[in-house]
Amino acid sequence: MNSVIKDSLDPQVDDSVSRYDFLLLPCLFPTSPAKHNIPLFGVRGKDAFGEVKTARRLNLGDPERSAASPEFPAPARAEHTITCFRSVGAELGSRLLARQAWTPGAASCDPAGGGSSPGAGARAARRQTMAALLKSLLAASEKAACIAQLCRQEEALFSLLIEEKRGADKNKKFLQDFKTLADVLIQEVIKHDVGQKFPELQDHIRGEESNKFENGLGETVVVQVCPTQQETAALLEKVLDRKQAAAELLAAAIHQEVVLSDPALDDVAVTISTESMAVWIDPIDSTNQYIRGRGDVLPVDGIYPSGLRSALVLIGVYNRHSGEPVLGIINEPFFKEKLPARRWQSKYHWGISYGGTRLSSLSRPQLRTSPRVVLSSNEKVALQEALTPLYGQQLCFASGAGYKMLCVALGLADAYVLSEGSTFKWDSCGPHAILLALGGGMVDLSEALKSWQAGQRKPLPELTYNKPVEGALGAERWANQGGLVAYIHREHLEAVMATLAAAANTF
């Protein structure tokens, strides 16, 4: 490998790369004493998504000269190369050359060193306002809510939309866990709609579900959003055992235009580098309640123990390099039932925690003097007993991981504690971002207990979203294996940690 190029790489990134391939792009440069700094894209490592791990700049001069000679001029009309790296199997080269190439004559530098910077326009275009991304994701969440409502309201349709998960994709927490066509449709709609507006995110929008669906005739169909409503309807007919009316109804919902009328979104004046972001989607969290849950369940102290209210659409944006959540959306498709039409009204919540900025559609809950903790109804008895001396009658139970996280964000509970690794990155990423925006967070329970017992209590390790579990298969690759604690106020987190640390050997 050329020593100049090799030395310019980040050694922390190099360790994850098996080998480099070289892609050479001839470029002609005009006479200029100015240095030519070109973005160097890669390196792409061995992470699960094959992501670009860094974007470095390489001084473009004599390829055999040291990169430490920034003033080396480009000779008149001399032919140079931009060198890009990609790891084995990644289709980075063609995409970079198509999107990032600096073609001859596209930019020039004047003799004084002024002029345009190669690739500056492309880089500026990739820096979007957070408001634009937020609006796009919220619109997608509203469309997702509409699809979820349609599938749940049409009983004849709903009976066709259930398929049991098997093998590596089965969540071990439930004896029966279901994948619905609504899940798949919502996931693909969000990928399609957001990917069209933010093409740099297209390959980094991921969710819980495979988009392969097996219909009642034994046919496997790859579900996707087609260019036209008619084509999408024709595809869905195959999934729905030739039920034309149902397919057309869903296709109309998929291709509808969602217009948001929320003036508060225009006040989000934050710039985000979308090229370094990725998105986790949970199309319908608490699928079990979505399928079996009732719509007339009454709340207990504001918290719904079960039912349709716990079925949520969860969207989380995170930094691909750090793994930190930066933007979260929780949409409640079944927030309110409209009578007598018996149609549902949705409600969304959002939060941003990015670059020192914290914004949310929610207000930060007040510090409660008698704190309340929400748990899963099948949480370990030992953990419940450990928390009882501190919380007593303030232990509450609810279905759905996302819903319990929402309860914390709304101030209905002060903490959500889970001892098992039964939640996943798509469950927690969106709610985590909202909690961060409100001054709270979500820690890895197992790692936090280790830190607490070692006397390292600030900060406690928060969940991250960019690395799979080593050695795990299927959905388990993205499990929050160590359990979690979601919180708003640090005081409540510390109270939970102190209590559980004292009883750590019992659960």
C-alpha cells in the first residue's frame, strides 16, 4: 500500500478492515499553488451494516510525497487520482464515484488560493436542517399509524395479516410472537418515504422485520412500495390471497400524502449531518397487544396495563459512529377512539438530543416526591421484591417496552426497570432520544450495576445502537442483553441503582 495513503488512515479504524481495494479516478487540476484537500471516503469496516467508518481528508499532490507537505502545488494540467477504499464485499466504489467524484472542470482554484473547494457543494447538501428530517419522519409515522389503524379496524383484513415468527427471528420472551403485514408495510413505507427525501440514509434505515411475507397460498412475496398505487395494490394482492379490495385499501394508505400542520416544527433550527446517521424502526411495538389487545382497557393512575394503547410506532435516529441516539419519535396510533364512527386518532411525541441541543414536544416532568416504577407483568419476582421496600405500592405494570418508556417520558412513571435482554435496539432508540432531550436517559442495567459497585457512578453507561452482540444470531444480535433502566431524573436512577446493587445477587 502507498505509504502516504496508509499513514493518513485512522489506526483505530484500520483495525476493523480486512484489506483495502483501490479505486482510481483520473482528475485534471488547473495550475494553482493552492493545496487540494479532497475528502477521502472510507474506511469501511466490518461492522454489521458495512458502514463508512470515517471521512478523512488527504492532501492531493505527488502520490509518492509525504502527506505532511501541504504546500506541494498541483502541476499545470497534471493528472492525479482520488483514491477510495472499500472493504471486501462492500459496493462502496461505484456509489462513491457516482455521488462524490470531482470531475475535471467541476471546480477551480485561483492563484491566490481562493475559489471553490472540491466537493463542498455535495457536503453542504448533505447537511440538512433537523426540522426537515423531523418533519419527514413524523409524516412517515403518521402514515404508519394510519396503516396500523386500518389493519386493526378491518376484522376481515386483520385475520389475513398474522404470521407466526419462527427460528432466529422469534422473540424468546413470548410463547407466541407475531409478525403482521402491517409491521412489514410500515417498515417499508418509512424506508421508502424517508429514503426518497434523504437518499444518504437509504441504506441505513433498518427495522425489526424481514420484508418477505408468506401468504395463505404458500407463496413468498417481497413486500415493497412500488412506484404507483396500482402496482403496490397488485403486489399486495399476492400477499392477501388475491383479496383485491383489501389490497387497494392498503395501497391507498401507503401512497397518501401526509401534510403536517405543526408550527412548532418550524422552530427546530438545528443542522444535522445526515450522512453520519442511521435509523431504527419498530413498526408496531407490542405486537402481541396490537393483535390481541382490547381498545376499552381503562388506565390505572394514568397507565394502561394492557390493550391497544401500548401498541406504538417507534422511530429512532442515531449516530452511526458513536451509537448515540439523537432524534426519537413515538407515535400512538390508538391514542383516542372517535365515536360513533369507531375510528382511531393518533398522537405523536418527539425529542432531539444533538450537539448540545435538547428539544422536545414534551415538557420535562416534575421531580416526584413519591416515585413510581413501571415494570413488565412477567418481570422476575426477585427484582420486584428488591424494589418493593423503596417503591411499595408505587410499583406499576404495563405491556410493551416502548409504552413503558413513554410512561417515563410523560411523567406517569419515574423509571422503567427491565432485568432481561428481551428488548432490542429498535424498541429503545427512539424513546431513548426523547428521554435524553428531557434530561434523562436509558442505561444498560448490567453494565451500570458493575460501574456502580466499582464506585464509578457518573456517568453510568447509556445504551448505544451501532454495534451488534458478538456471537448472537437473528434478532438477538440487536438485543439490549443487559436489561435497562429508563429515567428522567438522575435522583430516581441513583435510587434504583443503589437498591438493585444491594440485591444484585438475587435476580
